Amino acid sequence: MNAPVDPSFVGDALPRLDRPLAVVGNAPGVEAAAAIDAAACIVRFNNVTGFGGAAGSRVTHLALVNRGGQMRAWLADPRFLDRPVVRAAQAFILPFPMLPAEHNRPEQTCWTREALARLAPLGKPVHVLPEALHEEGRRRLAPGTTGRPNPSTGYLVTLALLLARPAGSEPVDAYGFGFAGWPGHPWAAERAWFAEAEAAGRLRLHEAGR
């Protein structure tokens, strides 16, 4: 039986959201293992570049992209659940809401249901970011883009965390965000949003070499 779909990422989706929180992207050059591992909550992404080394060896929440070829490849890997980061995670985040069946053909792009079934034997919570969060993300990025923004997983998860974090909490520490990669994401607008969040005291951006 599939694990239930959590329709939102608010409230108790992360334990004690007022505690020190590190969000660790996959850009190369992160050398902050001690600082990252000292956080109470540590959110990592996908194939976790640097995990177990220079980017630290702790994880509380693992975000796994649930649309496209990467999730399809993980589902085909019989050893996926045995990966150290998957075993170490206390909970998982799927950044995309489940597509209705009629919107998921003729070529399947959404693997949410299959991902939930694959993760279910671990008995750990799985949180699915809702479409409302995507809409809010696109709204915030729109002034810096042309057309309809297609936010990255890193941006969406960080936005969800900041929206759920109580006012007055210490800033979230963000590592390993290079704002580069697949050309369909609005990287310049996302970088500007991170800078605004930092200026507002909600986030500390630790860029490699900075």
C-alpha cells in the first residue's frame, strides 16, 4: 500500500522549525562539514554531492525530485534504498505534487505514486510540496523572468522552509547553491530571491569561495 500523500509542507512537516537549520545544495566546492553537521535539521537534495565528506555526513530530510528521468532511474535501481543518505534520512520531501493520470501520459513524467511505494518500507514520513507552494514560488520569481517561471527544486524547498519557519527564528544556512544547471530554471531570479531573503535576515547564503 502506498504511503499517504501529505498535501502541504507547513506546521510540523519538520520537527522544531525554530531550531538551527541547514539546507545543502549540490554545487561543487562546499567545505563546511562541521558547520553543516552542527545544525539541528539538515535538508539535502537528490544525489547529495559531497555527502560523507566536505559537505558533512548528517541528514534529517532528503528531497528527491519526483518527476523526470532521475526518479525513473532511482526506481529502476534495486539498491536505491540501501544508499547511505537514504538510510540516514529521517524523512523525505517530494517537491512536485502528484499529477492526475490524464496529465501523466502518453509519456509518464510524474513518478510520485511509485516513489511513495518505493519509500514506504522505510517507514519514514514523506512530504509532498503542494501546487499552492509552486504558485507562490512562481509569483515571487515572475518579476525577474520572462514567461512562466519554472522553479528549481532547491528554490522550492527553501521557500517552503522559510514560509513555515516561525517569525524571529535565526536565519536558515544555505550551502551549495550555485544557481546554474538546467537552462529551463530562472537562475538569476532565484539568486536574487536568495539575496533578498538574506538581506531580510531570513537566510545566510554560504557560496563556495565567498
